[in-house]
Amino acid sequence: QVQLVESGGGSVQAGGSLKLSCAASGYSYSRSALAWFRQAPGKEREGVAGLDDFGVTRYADSVKGRFTISQDNAKNTLYLQINSLKPEDTAMYYCAARNRRLSWSYLLQEEYYAYWGQGTQVTVSS
């Protein structure tokens, strides 16, 4: 049974940093597409960072230069480093995975992911 568990969220002031983690069990990150999504209250879930199985990344325009997605295959853990946080980054953050290759073009589209974590809340105050 595949399980993804996020951690690392919290409440921070604008300009601060957080590092989110997503630990996988029953699943190997080594050959797959992975991503982070977020959903703010009253808004649709949006993809913010994706990583294909060649190690190529994709970021939403709103987070480029501030967010970094990475993985540690030995620990079977996906990360999202978030710097220069803004109040508009406040949302529930979810990690997602699939066990087949995915074109870079689709990395930030949620319909292509089969496995999801339960989310970790990030709240940024001004």
C-alpha cells in the first residue's frame, strides 16, 4: 500500500523559509514523476513544483526562484525548500507521485498523479 506523508509545514513571517518533506512507503521514488501542489482556502489546487524521472524540474511562475524541489532516493523522501515566503504562499501543501514517466509538460497537472499525501499547512503572516 502506497503512503505519502508530508511534514515540515508551520507558521512563519513573510520573508522566512520552510523545508517540506514527503516520506514514501510502499513506493519507490527512483523512477517516477513527483510534484508538490498547494491549495489555498477558496481556491483550486495548483501545481507549484514538479520533478520528472530524468531529474528535470518545473516550477509555477509564481514560485520560480523561491521554491526548490528535490529528492533523496536513499531516504525515499521528496523535499520542497521554500524561501522568501509571501502571505500569498499560505495554503495546504500536498505531495503527489506516479509510478510512470510523465512528460515535463504535464508535471504540474494534478490529474496525472495517482498517489497523494494528506497535506501540511503553511501559513505566512505579513
